[in-house]
Amino acid sequence: MLPYVWDLPDGKRIVVKCNKLGQPIGSEGGMLGQFLGTIARNGSYCPLNKKNWRKVKENKENKGDLIILQFVQTKFLYPHSCEKWILKSTGRNWRRFKLCPEVVEKDQWEALVNYWKSKKGKMLSEKNKRSRAMLKNTHSAGTKSDARWSEDLAELENLVEEQPELAQNDQGRVCGHCPRVMS
């Protein structure tokens, strides 16, 4: 539940760096990603009775996307370029949160299940199954994003350039090479 982040004193924020694509990097970036998962599971910010993520973001009653960004800004300090990624990641987490734990409000769950049972919901589900079946590669790096892996690899390559004696062991391979990271 990330009590460290939720219980931060007022005025204290975690500084997050982002790469050129606006994706958070470093351990702080990982913490931000996990925090967004808790936001996506919070019905006050991301209600389940909306049929798609755009309806959550464009909620005229409370300007959903602005509310989410304003709340995240109370806990994290990040470049403006990261906001698109924050909303995209929260939306992805919101879509994954499609089971009924005790914390989900009953009326939101019923509306979601009714949508799933509808013709429109079933058609979308079939379309998404076909799309998923066409995927050739899946993410297998755990909670660490591709952006964070790339940043770690770039740091390792810089270290090897600065100190070439660290780059080779007795087999002549780069120390610390991770087979999951492709450049």
C-alpha cells in the first residue's frame, strides 16, 4: 500500500527523474509507478462505473485527470513531460483492476459487470483477445520498466567507457550485463 509515500509530511515530495520520452527512471520512478497503481485502485480517483479510461479522465464533475495529477504532485516532484506517462500508466492500472476486492464500492462493481455482459462489452473483449494473441513479445522484466532498464544500461555503458578495466572479466565479457536489456 506504500505507507511511506501516502504518509509523507505536507510539503515533502519524492524527486523523480524522467528520460527523453517522459518516462520515470531510477528507484524513485519505480516508486511512482507503484503509487499510481494505488491511485488506480482508489474509487475516489478512478471510479469503476465508468466504461473507459477517457470517461474517467474527462469527468466533467471533477476533471478526473487534473485531480489525479494534482494529487500525485503532492507526493512527487517530476518534470511536466512526465504527466502524459502518469495518466497513461494510471489508466493501464485502472483497466487491470477488474476484480471485486472488498474496497470496491458495490454500485460501481455492478455497473462494470453489467457492461461486461452487454453486447458492446463482449465485442470489445473479443477484439482485445485477438489483439493480445498477436503479441510477439511480452514484458518480462518484473516491476522495472523498459525505460528504467535502458537508463541502467546507459549508466553501465558510461562506467565501462570511463573505466575500461572494469569491463572485462577472464572470459572477456562485460561485467553486469543483463540479458533482458537490449540496446
